Amino acid sequence: MTATDETKSTMSNRLAAYGDEALFVMADGKKQFMRTIKQGQILQTHRGSIAFDELVGVEYGSIVRTHLGVAFYLFMPTTDDRVRHLKRQSQIVFPKDSGYLLLRLGVRPGSRVIESGTGSGGMCLVLATSVGDDGHVYSYDTRGDMQSLAKLHCSRAKVDHRVTFIHADAIEGFNQQGVDAVFLDLPAPWEVLDQARVALSGSGMLGAIVPTANQMIDLFGALRTHIGFGFVEAEEILLRQYKTVPARVRPDDRMIGHTGFLVTARALIRPQVESILMADQTEETG
């Protein structure tokens, strides 16, 4: 290895430091812990303890051992890891759904997104990670305790500066206009379609997640008769994992099945839609 190669290799290494949120995974993969590395603190496990002071400067991806000699891998957590390890007081949007919703809603760096129903902050964290420093998330909820928890999760992921938490009911309307997407995680999302359409830019995306078919039917009915939305679609994602032992590759015995129905629609410009409808009615009666 040349001096230049060695320099590049050193620069690519990521070393643990105080303030990092780190993921500890037992070598057999059966146990995981996510903790913030703080001076003087210790990770206590059923297989021994790990002193955080001894982790500073250790390269991520390395094995670290408890005082009993049990091996854990030290990882930087992904967004998926963060969502899975969230302390939650309500059901969260699962990664299998949130990742797909990002694509369907067109969320990317620079996007401005409204979320109604902060909950425990799983989707908020995903959105804030995706919009980048040039974008922003406006998260509405009527429960201040939920928003405090979500804010803590976003702060640990160092994306809280990308989120404005608003303690308010979506029924009263949103403060923002011209946003790129609105995501509704509410018991009755059909009740705030007018408010969502006012906030959205033309061609902006509306997304909602509902757990039951009854709710989905009610949402369909409201969207189909709402002149400000069109191109309604509904989907459900089922995720099945596989055992990765080469000698016995097969599906796992358990799978993440139904978590929610994903409904999306596009925001239409009202005058244009009215003109099209009037033209269609004229053709039908002519």
C-alpha cells in the first residue's frame, strides 16, 4: 500500500466519538442495543458490560467485547435501525411502508413536507432524514407528549433542525402553502382533504396510511368526489425475509404482513379540473 492509499484508507474510516448514537449487535445477531456514547457511562447487557470511554476512537464495524469477553459489533445505525429502536407510545409507520412512501410522494433533498399525526416520530424521522438541510418537515399533532418524544428521536439523529413541530389540529388547517407533499397518519384522513389541498402545490402528492379497509373505503369516497385530487391509488406491502444460511435457504417462519393500506393521490388545479368535467358532461349530453 502506498502512502496515498494509506491516507485514503484512514480518511474512509469512521471512528466512534462521544455524542454518537451507536448500534451494538451481538456477534450471532440475536441481540441489539442502540445507545448514545456518553463519557463515563456503560452499556449493561445480560452478557456483560461495555464501557463507553473505551469505545472512543474505535472504528465502526469492529468487534468490541463486554467485560465477560462476549463479542458485539459496533455499527453506525441506519435510518431503518433508528426507526426499529424507537421508544414508542403509539404504532409507527414501518420501514417497509415509509421507504416506499418516500418514493410515491416524491420526497427528496429540498422537499417541503407536511406530516399530520406526529405520533412517536418514526415517519417524521424518515422524512427529516430525506429532505436534507435544504428541505423542511412541518409535523402536526394534538398531543404535545408525542411531539416531545418525536423531537427527542430527531435530535438524537441530528435532524431536528429540519423539523418544525406544530401543536395543532389539522382540522383547523395548515400554516404552510405550496408544499411538495402532505402525509396523513390520522384515524379519519378524509376529514382534512380540503386543508391538505390548500397546503399542496399543483401536482403535489397526498399520502395517507390507514389500518382498516373500512377507513380506506371512506377515504376513497372522499377523494373520488373531491375536485382538487385525482389519480387515486391504493397499495399494501407485505415483507417476507429469508434465512441466509447457504445450506438451508428458505423463507423465515414469521413475516411482517399487514401494517396498513397506503393511499396516494395527486393535487390538481381546480379551474382546469372544472373545465374538463364540464367538457365531459357536455359530450355525454350532446
